[in-house]
Amino acid sequence: MFLKATYEIILVFLQFFIISLHFFQWEFIPQKQLIQVTSFSYFLGFLIIIISFIILLVAIKDLGRNLSPFPKPVNNSNLVTTGIYRLTRHPMYYSLICISFGVFITKLSIYYLFLSTSLGLIIKFKIALEEQYLNNKFNNYLLYKNEVKY
């Protein structure tokens, strides 16, 4: 149990750390661009960020009191399968990945590609752990998981 709790804390810390790195440009990390940013790539990235941020806010609203940064469901929580959760099981996580990818599209640098990829991997591990918890806590989670594929 201690190892699982430690793993949870590490995943949450890494997720927030990687997200915070999107807001800083370190002098010692090369910001080499893969290709030149165009007005189209900047607009596309910005559009992805805006749409993903709206989806993130809707997911937070729909989750309500069940919201937690940790994969383990909060005490007295219930399984949310309505609203945006009818369409996808993890809209907040996917929104964070899309926002990160949108930032990459606006910058087109190796640094932001690395951040997006790292965030995607961390969230993949976090989703796997969260789904174990949800499956153990809610009898109808497997049915929901089969109905809502992503």
C-alpha cells in the first residue's frame, strides 16, 4: 500500500512539474525549432489550446466534488458517467495532453515536443492506476469502460 501511495504522489508531482515547465524557458535548455513556426501553425496550436481548455473546464464542472489530482477516488465519491464523461472516460487528462500539444504546435521546438511526450506518458501511467482504483471501487465501472472506450 505504501508503494502504491508513493507511486501516486510521484505521478501527480511529475504531472504538475511537467505542466509547470510549459511556462518557463530555461536558458540552459536549447529551444531548437523542428521547423519554422508559421501563422497557420500558431493559429492551429492556439485553437487546440482554447478548445482543450474549454473541455477541461467542462470536465471539472461535470466531475464536481469528485475532483482530485490523485488517481485514487476521493472518499464518498460516485462514478460520473454523464456530461462529457458520456463521451470519454478521462477528458481532463486528454485535455491536458492536448493543451501541451497545442503549445508544442505554437512553438514547434524539441523542448515542447519532449514536454508533450513526457506528459502523455505520465498521464498514461496515471490513467492505468486510476482505472484499477475505479474498477475496485465501483461495480459498474467495467460496464462503463466497455461503453465509453476512451
